[in-house]
Amino acid sequence: MPPADQPPHRTHRATAPTVALADRADLAGLANVIYWGYARQGRRDVRVRSFLEAVTSAHLDRAREAFASVHGPGLRDLKRIGLPRFTQVTFLSKLRMFLDPVCFAALDLKLAKLRFEQPSTLLHDLKVQPTSIPVTAHNEAVYAAWCAACQALATALGRERGWRAADVERGWRAADVERGVFHLVDTGQAASAARLLARTAASVAGRGDRQLGGSAAIGRAPSH
């Protein structure tokens, strides 16, 4: 997934008439998630524009309240906000990752292809529809296990490199691991990604339903 440390394209300023001036910084942060989620697709600009036109100050009020209290994977809680575009696992997980890239990672249809690989991965139980990953209690549990695996790999990489796991500026994060796995799948190396994930099975056993943290920041991009 591309780095998410830049604002949406300048033609997509947060100027929706249903959003108060004081809310526009938060709106721009959320639009970042949409922008980078569609960064490699021709419909990116249309998706960002439609989001900016549909979101309201009421959405943002609910979002701020939810972001301040979210714990664990939180996909169902985030979905209850009712934000346009944030209705399925793909973009809700991207939002969760933006809120806390140390502990959480994105999960989309590209990564979901790992459920067909051998050895079996943590994602083999993910329930996927043809064009989306629905938000259910089951899929949220799978997402929690995926994030735990990414955290475990981040910690292992930190040890190997001599970096402290808690060092956000220099250390590995769950979001960094997800991007590495995404790159493997995207470049035809899904089997290698599956082997990598399989090696984390012991370290994530029993951790899939553990609460993994939270963040109150809106649209905070992972640092690089």
C-alpha cells in the first residue's frame, strides 16, 4: 500500500457545504484514507470527491467520539459511525491502521488472496464476497489475528535489527509489516508471504481476540 503521509490531491479541498469550517481538518484526515486507498486506481478522484460531498458535521462528531474510545480491532464500532465509504473491512481496517499504525494494519482483497495459499495462513478463515470483505464478528476476529501477526513480525524484525519495538520513529510497526506482505502478494510472491505468516503461528496463538490498543487521532498518517 502506498505511504499515507500526504494530504489528498489539492483539487479535493475539504469544502463540503454540510461541514463546518472547524471540522475541515478532520475531514481532510479522513479523505486521506480514501485517497490512498484508491491511489492506484483511476476512480480515486471521484471517490474522494463523493466522500467530501456526502460527509456531514454529524458524521465527524460521531467519529471523534468513537476514535476517542475505540479499543481492539474495533471494526464494528467504526462502522456504526456511518461514514460514507467506510462500510467494509477494506476501508475500515485502513482507518484503524491510520489511527494506530503501531498495532493495526490494513486488510483488503489483495491480502485476502493469501487464504488460498499453502501453508495455511491466519487469513484462511476470512469470509469474502466477490467485491468486498463484510464486517462481521467472525471477520473482525480474523482481522484481530492478522494484526497480532503483524505485530509479532514487527517485534521480531525489531529484535533482529537491534531496534526497540516501542520506537515508533525507527522501529517496525504492524502497518510496516502489512505493507511488506502486500508487496509480496502484489508482485507474485504470495507463497513467500504465506510461509512468512505461517512462521508466526506460535507467537500469535491465543492472541487473536486480545484488545490491542487505541488512538484518538483522526486521519493520522504513519510516520516514515
